[in-house]
Amino acid sequence: MFYIIEKGTNQHVIFLLHGTGGDAKSMLDLGKRHDPEATLISLEGTVNENGMNRYFARFPNGSFDLDSLAEETAKLFKNIEALIIEHNLASYRKTILGYSNGANIATNLFKDFTTDFDQAMLYHPSGVRPNVPFKPQAKLRVFMTYGNGDPYLTEADFKFLKQQFEAADIRVVEYIHNQGHQLIGEELIQANLFLK
């Protein structure tokens, strides 16, 4: 899996996962905005959909290919574990930040694996595999966002995803705005408050 790393000066690492059509460079500015001193590792999705990078495949009707999701989630987990070892990040505070498709695979990561993440920032996630509960996550705190005009997710699905996290004893902070699937300034401000 192709990635870009920018070494920081503190003991915080942020793993960055882009939305559909993004690449490894897409999320670096957002990562710097959240913590300019953190080490940033931006991973690029390996699935190509009509010339656009994604982390897992969809069927032509837009539904998720669950076999692809399982396979690519396992690859992502192994890559993250390897990068933590390779770059001596085991003692760092660890955050995973995903937008849209990136947030979806990050969400599934917590359903398939017990991780060492301290925080997850999930911008506009969809409810992947809603019948599957989350694995125990000893330290994880989650910040998740939703826009009332989002064409890809209903508020009921967003609330159910939050409830699933809470059912697994994962602490959640939500932020809802009146726009659509895009990120807005106040959303990023609230995310920074969450990180602090």
C-alpha cells in the first residue's frame, strides 16, 4: 500500500485515509491543521473505481462489496501494524482520521480487529456491516460527524452507528451540521477540541 510519511516533533501519529477519488497527498493539509507537530502517515487506497482511488470496492448499484471490504481491511491493519514497528511509533499516541470512504474502512477496522488506537476521527462515515458489533477497543475515543443534507447516509443510520460504538464501551463525540457530505470549518474546530 502506497503511503506518504511526514515526521513530526511530538509523540502523536495520525494515520490519514482519504475519500473516494483522493490520494496519499489529499489529507496531509487536514492532518497538519489538526496537529502541526504530529507525524502524519497518509495511506492511499488500492482499489480503482472509474479512475478514482478507493479503499474497497462497490458493486454497480453502489452497495459495498463485503468480500473486498474484508480483504482490504485486513491489508490496512497489517500495513498500519508494520508502519508502527518500522517507524518506532509504538509508544506514540495514535489517531486514525478518515473521510467518507476512508472513514468507512476505519469503522470496519474496529469491527474486524482489536487495535491500539487512542482516537478515531470519522468524517461522514456510512454504517458498514450494521449487524456486526465492534471488537473491544481498550483506549479508543471516537469523533464522528454528519451533515443533515448528506445524500449517502441518513441521520438514523448515523445515530445507529454511534449506538454501536457506545454498546462496545467506546466513547463517542458527535458533531452534526446542516450541510451535506462536505467538511465545514466548524466541524474541524470541533474536531480540534476533541483532540485536545
